[in-house]
Amino acid sequence: MSGVVSAKAPGSPSRANARPASDIEEKPTRASSPHQAFEYELLTMFVRNELSAAVTTPLLAIVVAMGAMFWAPPRELLLWLGTVFVAKGILIALCRQFAKAPRDDATTPVWRAKITAAEFLYGVTWAGIAFIAPSTQSEMAHTFIFAALLIVISMRMLFASTAMPIVYAGTLPITVAIVIRFLLLDNPFYWALAAMAVGVHFYFIWLMTGFNATVMAMLEYRAEKDALIAELEQAKSVSDDARERAEEANLAKSRFLATMSHELRTPLNAILGFSEIMQGELLGPHANPTYKEYANDIHQSGQHLLKLINEILDISRIEAGRYELHEGAVSLAAVAEDCNRLMRLRAEKKGLVISETFEANLPQLWADERAIRQICLNLLSNAVKFTPSGGTITLAIGKTLAGGQFLSVKDTGPGIPDVEIPRVLKSFGQGSLAQHTAEGGTGLGLPITKGLAELHNGVFELKSKLRHGTEVTVTFPRKRVIQDQGRFALKGEVA
């Protein structure tokens, strides 16, 4: 019985095998007409079951013939046995032809009609034994024939349960033969057996109808699964195409930025150089003092533009994975102190106080000094930019519990709402405070800082609460800390 359920049509798609795009497109079309596909599947299950039991039923016929030899003429039994073998041979031959035929060339209704006719012939030959039994009132002989034919009916129903027309064609002749044979006997006992044969037949039909419905549901589920797999493969194909286009666009963006950086920096250096000369009046004083103010504005605007170009290039390299670290021994405390010195004048002009909290005797880090300096300057610049006058900024450096080191910048500014934190960590993302202030910036400082920290195997953490300030901590792992004699905590992991 398990063989009936688990049978699978030849040529059905396997999930493990890759299918071409044309097959993916055709799959929904096949699923749109399931009855035709299911008819082929059900007939294929019957064929496989029949071929797998090609020897079983002929052996049963031999056993029945040997049992009937005690009360039936041997010549008639041999003739009956020969007709059973011939009918079975015709059925097996048709099943083998169907199994060998390509699915696209197989006409299911025609094959089903041929196999149904062969099954009917096979059932008629089995029914013939009911009329070979002796005409005497031998209860043993008739009971044997009754039991044998019921066994044959149950077997034929089980093998043909996936195709109900074949069930009817193969079993009805046997049941009709039992009923006719027993009704011809003038004995209420045999009439009861005839009624029992009809009842058993209807009961078997009811069982096989339920089994057939289960098989149909299984096929429907499999068709839905195949359709879903086809949709997933089609979606994956679309996704792969989109990913390839995105990679091409990203490559084009990187090439554009690399080209534009060179093209923009060349004239920008000239602008910065000449504006600095004009600003300092190196070639003589300006006749009109306003020109000096203009030269100062040009110089500041050029520096702002150069900073913007550098930030765009940095974030593009980080996102593309092409940012190269020039690593060496770096003192985190020395870099932070230099950055504090650079930002102190700007903070004092705004009325801010920068306090330092440095842990003493910190070992050096194996890192890119320029990147570490940029991390610290970006964090201090953001804190100075958004902290109101009279506020305090705390620059802290120390060891972590895991043996690494951290750099932290905490301010008493207005803070960032929770919903805006993911936005400010994206490229060109700005919070509502930055959008309403003249010092909004480009929205690249924090993404660059986060990217540089991750390039150093570090962790970037931003904590902020509205009206309670912001704290940004960059943690460097223990393997970045240089131990005594210039050895790393985990040798070879940073190189």
C-alpha cells in the first residue's frame, strides 16, 4: 500500500535539480490545468503498482487452481489458468508500453481506455472459476471459491485504487460472477453469501474512494509545492538580475567618484592656493578691503568643498570594501589629545568645555593612525556642533573588561530621538536637529566613523536620549592591543 502513495511519475521535476528559465515560466501553465496532469499521474501509479506485482497475482492464480483440484476437473482448471495468464500478459504488456512512452507523446484517455479494457478482461477470466466449481452442494468448495475471489477483489482494488474506472472494470465481473453462481444454488446460505459479496464490494469501493481522494489531495499539494518552487526560482532569478545591476551601478559609482575626485581636486587646489595668497595679501595689500573678505570666503568654501569630497570618497571606499588601512603602532591617548587640542578653540568660541578622562599607561594599538584620528575628530566635531552654549563634552579613553580599549565622546546636547538613530547612521542621513541648524553637515561623519571602527574589528555604539545628550563609544578588540615586545594579544589575527 505504501508503494501506491509514494509512486512518482517519470519526468516529474526534482527540487534538487536546477531547471532552466523556460521551464520555470511553463510551470504555472501546467498548474492551471491540474486534472489532465493528475490523470496521467494516477494512471502512472497504477502502472507502476501493476508492474511491481507482475508475479504475485499469477502465483495466487496457481494457488487457487491447486486448491480447487480437489473438487474441479483438472482440464477445466488448466484452461482457466491459461486464460488468466494470457489476460495478465496482455495487461502487463500494455503497462510496459505506457511506462516506456514519453510523457509528452502519451495520450492519457487512450491509454486509460486500453488498460481498462485489459483489466476488464483480466477480471472476467478470474470470474470464470466461479462456474468451474462442482454443481453439488459442497459448502467447502463454494466457500473456498468465495474466499479466493474476495481476496482477488481486494487485491485488484488496492492496486487500481488510483484509477477508479479500472477498479470497476476489474472487480465488477468477479462480484457479478459470485452473485450469479450463488443465486443459481437453491440454498439460503449461498444467497446470504451472495448478499455478503455485494456488501463487501460496496464497502471496498467506499474505502478505495476515500483512498483515491487522499491521493488526489497529495497530488494537489505537490502541484502547489512545484508552483511555489517555480515562483521562488523566478523571484530568485529576478533578485539575481537586480543584484547584478546594483553591483554594476555601484562599480560605476566608484569609478565616477574616483574620476571626479581627481578632476575636482586639481582646480580646487588652485582655488585654495590662490585664495590663500589673496587672503594673506602676499603680493600687496588690496585697494578695496572687501576683496580680502571675498578671498577669505573663497578659501573657507574651498576647504569645505575639499572636506566634502574627501568624506564622499572615504564612505564610497568603505562601502565598496576598498579602504586600505596603513597600520602601525598608535597611541590612542596621544591621538585623542591632539584632536582635543584642534577642537578646543572652536569649542571655547561656542562656550563649551571639553574634559579629558584618560586611563594611564595604556599600551599602543595596531591601527591606522589617520583613521583613528578621523574617528576622534568626527565624534568631537559632532559633539561641538550640536551641543548648546554652556554645555560639556567628555572625551574618555580606557581599557575594556575583555582587554581591549575604547574611545568615548559624551555631550550634554539635545540628544537624538530613538526613531532617528538608524537614519543618522546611514550615508547622508541626518536627524531633525541637523536639518534645522546651520551646522547640519553632510550626514557622513557617523557612517564613516562606524565604517572605520568596523575595519579595525571594532564595535561602534551610539547611545542617546532626547534632552539628555548623546554618547558614542568605539571599542577596539583585544587583538588590536600591542603587548610587551611588540607582540599582539592574538598573534597573526590583525596582520
